[in-house]
Amino acid sequence: MAASSTIPSEAALPAERFFRTSLSLLILTSTVAIVSTGKLDIVTTFAAPLIVLYKGFGAGTGAQPSFHTAPQPGP
Amino acid sequence: MIVYLAFFPLDALILSRFLVGNSSNPPLFAVLLAAVHFLLFVSIVRFYSAVTDRDALFLSMLSFSGILAAAVLTVDTTFLILFFAFLLFGVSAFTGMELRRGALGAVSQTPHAHTERDRRLNRALGLSALSVAAGSIVWVACCFSSFRASAPGTSAGPASILPL
């Protein structure tokens, strides 16, 4: 009974999509903040945000596997 | 990433020297730009290879380092806006991380049947993260304006209209 009511480890955890989107936007904000200083070269200025956006968009559409937590140490 | 460590001196000594311009200390600024390149490279590589929650934490720290690097490189209103956005997404990411960690191993009666509930949870989470970030932004703005108003030798300016 208890075993059937426990969330399996492969099931999507709550707020998974929220978490992935927030993390992607966090990294995108950091990258844009660096790029917007205008001190970097033109290749980095355009490539870095685009690469992050590509990965973030793929994660937002659910194309990527979800994060999983490290196994908890047993008693 | 190890290969990039071999590229780093080349970047610091040659490639970034072209971007230095008329800086007061060109060698130091070139090393700083090379470090920023390295930071961006590591962030992107870890972002593409992140699997566990520990990777997500590491990514959060890397993005904070990016914000610090941007603060070193510029003093601009754009940075302020991006910093507030960083606060918002930081609160959201850590809220989501804690929720996921708390849900690991929790008991649920009907797994895989929470789509509507998950949607409402996502909406409520977004709203709460937005509220917390907006509150922190207002708090920082008020603290900054009170600091400006009370600092000796500076004009209070338009920020003094805030009630602090």
C-alpha cells in the first residue's frame, strides 16, 4: 500500500518545468548581463546568449530529461 | 574544459589584448576578459551537461559569478535592470529547487494524475516568486535612496522623494 503510493524516482517532480525555466532564465540573465557590458568581442557577444537560448528553449519545451536529485544517504 | 585551460593563456596574452583598447592597465584587463571568456565557456558547458541538482546549484553559482563580472565591467542602468531580473529568477529557481527536494520521497495517493494541480502550482509559484522579487526590488530601491539622501557631500536628487 505504502509502496504503491510513493512517487517513483522516475516520475516528474512537482514544479519541474518551473524550476528548469527559472534556471534557464537565471543563466540567460547572467550571460546577457556580461554581454551587455560591451567589453567582449563580437563573436562572444552574439554566440553566448544564442547558445543559452537554444538550450533553454529545448528545456522549456520538455525535450530535455529532467534533473534528478542525488541519492539520499540511508540510515 | 581541460583543453580550455591550455587556451586560457593564449586568450589572456594575445586574443583579449585586441579588445583592451585604451585601458589604464592593459595586461590586467586582458586577463579579466580572458577570465570572463572562461566563465562563459564553463557556464555553457555545465548548462548543457547538467543532470543532478548539484549541477543546478553549481550553475546558480556560476551565474552569480557572471553577475559579479558584469558589475566589474560596467556601471550602467541596464545592469541594474538585469540585476533585478537576476533576483527574480534566482528566487524562482531556488524556490523550485526546494520544492523538488521536499517532494522527493513524499507520499502521494495518485501519482501521474496531478496535471491540473501542477498547472495551478506553477502559476502560484510564479506569482509568489514575482511578489518576493518585487518586494526585494522595492526594498533595495528604498535602501539605496535613503543611503543617497543621508550620504554627506552628495545631493539627494530625485531619489529623496521616497519616504525613507
